[in-house]
Amino acid sequence: MNKSSRVRPYIPKPSRREYFTIIILVIEIIIFSIVSKNFLSANNLETVLRNSTDLAVVSIGMTMVMVLGGIDISVGSALGVVAIFVGWMLQREFNPILIGFVAVLLGTIIGVFNGFLVTKAKIPAIIATLGISNILRAAIFGMLGGSWLTGLPQVFTPFTKGHILGLPAPVILLSIFYLIFWIFLTYIPAGRHIYAVGNSAEASTLSGISATRTQIVAFGLLGSLVGFSALIYVGRLASVEITVGNDLAMASIAAVVVGGTSVKGGKGSVIGTLAGVLFIAIMKNGIVLLGIPSLWEKAVVGVLIILSVVVDLVFTQRSERQKREQLSKQRMAI
């Protein structure tokens, strides 16, 4: 038995940040239900879920990368490139299973490449993924040639607009994804290693965990989820426009940070992220319902990111102060 199989890394538990996110989510729902009579309608709630499905899936992968202390700015551009390939294959009537396989494979390749840039080339994650984002964004313009892919066959539309057992398909789809990755991060060694490396790469290495492999796996899984999200995106819109994925990275980062993942790494969970995704999605929907110009969406998301980082620092400093006080009391008792 090797060392890594004996390691018992950190298993995430609900934090004050996550409870805080759930509380403000409930407050947000109450406020919008009061100011807009259409907010709680079945059609509106289903629209919120449908329009946020791809964001919710990508945010799972972003959570893993940010728990490691990293970040990926390229997810929007990566989704765009994969969506174009999906559109081309749909136009040529390829087998849907093959299209799905290619989409996930392309996303995984991009993610793993980002992981190699960060771990092997030692390029800071924000710089590496920003560079890849610009390259892929240029590729999108070149591949589309300034035009859109429109009128695509609605092969993947059931992922976002269909119903399963009487429930909207996004509810079932997201329940499956979040349950799988909650189990992965909580009970599977490869997932638990993400927390160990995020807390201390040096300590985890001494315990027999490969920090390099763990980071590459996390980036690769994020890429896989981006590939699947491209299928959802194309299924939802039946088109691919030139601005595809423009706001995805910022929205995903905002959802993860609002959901309680520490910007310093080591803390966070997909449950908190789901609450963060819902908070962002409902906020955007509320802005539309209230007739507020959509340009304010980006401003609000930016403010949310800053406030969430401030809240994270406050909670972190308070926790560290309490630990120091407890340690001081223990030393005095001795």
C-alpha cells in the first residue's frame, strides 16, 4: 500500500460562508417575490434554471480549481470553440453520441493543457488561462468568419427545455452533476486530494500526494464540464453567436466566490457553489423583471465579487484570530 492511499485529507464541512450565502439567497428570493408578481411563476423559475444550466455545470469545475488556489479565465472562450465544433457536426448530421464525446474530449484537452501550463511551465494560472482565452477568442472569430451558426438541429435541446418525470430537465441534470461531484470531493481520494493540496501543497506532497497531478486533474475535469456545457449551450439556443461565452468566466468566478470558496484556496464546496449560481441567476433575472438596463448586470457581478472577497477575508481573519486565542489559552493552561 503506497503512502497516498493511507492519507486522509480534509473533508469539507458546511462553513459560515455557505450558510451566509444560503441566507442571502433566501432574502433575495423574498425581495424579488415582493417587488415582482411574476417572479415566482412556474414559467419564470423554469427560465431561470434553463438559462443558468451551463453556468452551473462550469462552476462545479471552477470550484475545484479555485479550491486549489487557482483560477481559469479561459472557460468562456473554450466553451465557444467547443460549441462551434458541436454546431458544425450538427450541421453535418453526425451521431449525437459522437458529438457529445468530441465536445467533452475537446474541453478536456484544453483544460489539461491549461493544467500543464500552470504546473509544468510554472506560469501563474491567471496569466496562463488569460493567454489561452485570448488565443481561443481569436480562433472563434476565425472559425465563424464574422457570422453566426443558426438554425442548428435541436438534438441537445431536451437537456435544457425538456421534462423528465414531470420535472424540468435542468433540475434533474444539475441534481445528478452536483451529487456526483459532491461525492467525488467528499469521499473519493482524488477529490479529497484537491482540498489537501489547496490547504498546503508542500504538506500534501510530504504525505504522498502529487500536487502536480491533482492540479492537472482539476483543470482537466473543468475542461470536461466546459465541453458538456457547450452541448447545453447549443441545445438551449440552437445557434452559436460571435460573442459566445463572453461573460461565462466572470459569472462562474462570481458564483464560486459568492458560494463560499476561499480565494486563497483550501475551502469551498459544490453545495455552496450551487447556492452562488442560483444567487447570480436570480439576480440577473430580477434585473430583467424590474426593467433595469442589462448593462448593470456586469456592474452588479463585479460588486458581488469584491464584496464576497471582503466577506471571505473577514471570516478568514476571524477564524485565524479564534485559533490563535485557543492556542494561547492552551499554552497558558500548560
